[in-house]
Amino acid sequence: MAVSSGGAAGPVGNLCARRSLEYAYTIAHGMVALVPNEATGWIKRSVALHKLRRTPEAWQSLLPAATKFPENVTILFDLARYACQLGKYSDAFRWLERAKKIADPHSVKQMAKKDPELEPLWQTSVK
């Protein structure tokens, strides 16, 4: 009789995915410690936290990166996404506006409209 792992969405698959994200977080955290002047570690660490459903920590861990890398659109865009998910709509709009100042405004707006994590922004009148 074959034993099923439950598929990718089953208990084993979920555990493996969670462990992979925890490893990704650990590696990215190490990158920030070892190479703090590279934005990649900061971004990857916050993405891992967000995917682990630790969005408040993702938000807090990425905030210093916005000052350290003020021209990095990915950081600004991710901060907007996390702010939106945390119900901080004014902050989300502010981060998107900063992103539009350093990148093509039309492209940033189109990316934002296509991102499901920013959808609550389009349902609110806060600007």
C-alpha cells in the first residue's frame, strides 16, 4: 500500500514549505548582518517574514532599508504592500508616491493595480 504525503498542499508539503521559508529568513537575516549595504538581504528577509504570515515584522524589518536605500523601488513597493495588508492605507499611498517619484509613475501605478495585496487601497478613499 502506498503512503501519500498529502501532496504539496498536504501536511508534509506545508511543513516543508514553512521550513524552506524559515531557512530563507535565516539566510537573508545573515545577509543583512554580513552585507548590510546590499539591499537584497533586506528585501528577501522581509519577503520571507511576510510569507510566514509575520507581516508586522516584515514591515518593521524593512523600514530602515527605505532610509538606507532611498532609490530602491522594490523596497518602497514592498513597504506599500505590507502597509496595506496591515490596514495602514495612508502609509501605503505614501510609499507608492515615493516609488513613483523615482521610477516611471505609470509603471508603478500599473504594478500596484495588478497586485492583489494592494487591492484594499482601491476600495478606500484615503489618499
